[in-house]
Amino acid sequence: MSIAFLVHRMLQLVVVTFVIALTVFVVLRLTPGDPVDMMMGRDDAVTQADIDRKRRALGLDRPMHVQFASFVGGLVTGDLGTSLVLERPVSGLLWERLPATIELAVAAMLVSFIIGIPVGVVAALRQNSLLDRVIMGLNFIGLSMPSFWQGIMLILLFSVTLGWLPSLGRIAYDLVPVRITGLYTLDALLSWNLPALQNALAHLFLPALTAGTAYAAIIARVVRSSMLEVLRQDFIRTAWSKGLQPRRIVLGHALRNALIPMITIGGLEAGSLLSGSVVIETVFSWPGLGRLIVMSIQGRDYALVQGAVVLLCVLYVAISLIVDIAYSLVDPRVRW
């Protein structure tokens, strides 16, 4: 890993962030609906002078290029502005919601790997068998199933019919642990609050299962293909000829090399879960960035939408950089 590569990626992060910021800024201004009109309502007592005064107070009366320059200048200094609707600093709102999205993304990734890797290994070892065909058929169903429909079906089964799990929210209000990291499960564990930990895991299970199912299907297909390729390599045939135990060959040699592509899949999954969990968070009333972005778009809260999208952009590019670094560490043949 060279310094030049890191500098190149940092410059790429700056360029991508600028392009995303410009795109979001322009698209929001072209979207029908005025935030001031929505804030002032349709009260007959509200005059045009009141609307103009509010627009000046929010800085929306300035030319577009001046507003954009102010937004970019705030990004450079770390100031994302103030929410037009909630009238709170955008950075504070994002900091409150980000841990919930991270917690859901991590849990969904764990679910997808726990399900996808064993299923992919079994399918590869039983290639073209009835079990393999059944697994691939279930994978196709998992990829095709709409996440909102799956979430609703899980709520109806486990929450409404069986009554085993909660359907909405992140934790019971009277069990919120002391904030250390913002991740309820981790905070409850660090403070050794077992009732809060149990309740947080119960709330997390259904949205994590819903979000992780589709990615589990992708992982299973990738692991199957990678395992089949590795099992045909010369070093695997040599291991069989030396009389090594099948478990050692499959787990210690074949699976270890087959999991290298999982670094890329994991990075893509993490980025997608962080930026694309809007549907899951809406179905389960999960108080993360996804729901915050939806509410801010509905309220035409320009500052909050811009700040949230830029944050997700930075996280996505940062994850991509981590994936590249991990590849160079795992596979010595990869160098930049």
C-alpha cells in the first residue's frame, strides 16, 4: 500500500463529495415545493411579508450560487448548517441517528454471513445435486423478494400471530441504556444492563433478518462459485492425495481462499445497508438515518437532506478505501 495510492483516494473522496453535494443541492432546488410555504402553512393570517421575512431569516432569498458556496464552506469547516424544520444543528441530528443505522447494518451483515457462507459451502460440495438445486432456488426467491413485503410478513408472523418479538422501534423507552457509543446493544453490554440488552436484541432481530436475507442469497451464490473454482485447483488435489481430513481441506484450504471475494461483497453490502436501508427503517419504525432522510425530504429540509447525503457519501467512499486496504493485506499479489 503506497502513499501515492492513499493520496489519490483522498483526492477522489474530495471530488466525489463535491459532485454529490452539487447534485443534491441542485436536485433539491428543482423539486416542487417550497420549505417556507410548508413551514408557514395555509393560515390566512400569514401574509406575503411574513413569508419573505422567514425566507430571509433562513437565507433562502440569496442567489443559488451564494447558497451553494455557503454550503461548501460549511462542509470544509465541518458545519453542516441548521435544520430548517427542526431548527437544530444538522450535525447533532445526524450524530443521534447514525448509531441506529450502523447497528442495523452490522446486525444485517452478521445475519447474511451466518446464513450465506454455510449455505454456499454446502451447495458447492453438493454441486448439481437436488440439495444444490433447492438452495439455488431459495436463493433466487431471496433475491426476488421485496424487502418491505418480507418485513411485513415477519411482523405478522412473529409479532402479531406468535407475539414473540416486538415489531416497531429500537428498544423499550424505560430500558434505554446509558449512552456510551450510541449502539444500544453494545452500550447495554458495556454497562452490563442485561434487560436492556435482551430488549434491544429482540427489537433488532426482525429488521436485521429482513435486511440480511437478500444479501445472504448473494453471498451464498458468490461463495458457491468461488468454492467450486478453488476446489478445482492443484493444491486442493494435492491435499486430497496426501490424505488430509476432508474437514481440514474444505475449511482450512478451500474455504479460506474462497472467502477472499467476500471482502468486496462485505464492503458493498456495508455501503448499501448504510445508505439504502430507508425501506427497512420505515417498515420497522427504526430511528436511523433512512427515516430521517425521508422526513427531511417530505418537509423540504434542504440543510438536513444535504448533510445526510454527504455523510453517507463519505462513509461509502471510506468503506471502499478500507476494502482496498484489506485486499492488499489478505492477498499479497494485490499491490498499488
